[in-house]
Amino acid sequence: MVELSAVSPFAGAELPVSCGGMHLAETEMPVLFSVAPYPGQRTAVEGVLGQLPIGRRNGDLIWSGLDQWFLSADPEGLDGIAAVTDQSDAWAMLDLTGEGWRDVLARLSPLDADRFEAQQVARTEVAHMAGIVIGLEEGVRLGILRSFARTLHHHLVDAMQSVTAQSVLSE
């Protein structure tokens, strides 16, 4: 019988990476469930999950699009009112923190990086790939489909090096 072992989507990539005042590190993936209400069940789902404003995160609950949330906890109470899918192995996430993270994000995403704040969530383009950006206290968490993990890493490291080089040249 074949024995399988879990492998990081960033296996072989240099992580963590520090460049200038920035730091890039893999985020250990929690259990992650996609939750989408069945037709006419949005209010019932919000009753179980709690209401979450569009574009926000609240603890284990992350808004990820119209009538869709990611839940990093047990999806209890959603039987019959929502489609719940385990997405744990489908996503890869990196945390980008430190001085200069906004400049890196501005190079890779159409978001207004200067206005992006902690607990804010955006389903957006990241380095020409569909992704999700979650605001942290001192940076952002970037989520991408697992198959694009190494590409995201490559673009982030390039942008970090560019931001650092430009800040050194302007001194």
C-alpha cells in the first residue's frame, strides 16, 4: 500500500525570507471550509456564523466573496442550509510583514495598499492570479490556490528585492 505524507506547497522554496525590513513566511494552513448558503438560506447561515460585513474577517470567519465565507473552525450547524467544502489542501498562504509590505502589495495587486487595514479581506488579483488578501496588524496574509504557490513566492521575493533596492538608492 502506498503511504502518502503531507508536503508544503512551498517545498523547495526559500522560506522564511527577510529582505530590507520585510519578512515573508509560510502560514501553517488551518482547517479551511468554504461555506456557501443554499438558495434562500443566507439569513439562516448568517444566524449560525454570525453576520460578517463584506470585506472583513472576524476570528475564524473570513469573507471570501458574495455569499461565500471561509471558516477555519468546525462547520457545525450548517447541515441543510449551506454547501460546505473542505478546502484545507487547496490553498497556500504566506505572511508578508514589516516596513515596506505596502509597496510590495502595490506592485502585485490592484488594491489600494495604503488604505488596506488589519482584519480587512479582499478577493482580488495577486501577481496576475486569483487570490485573497487578509490584513494583519503589521502586514498581509496572501492566499493563493496551492498549484500557484511557487509562482506567488517568486513574485513576492522579486517585489521585496525591488522595494529594498529602491529604498537604498533613494537614501
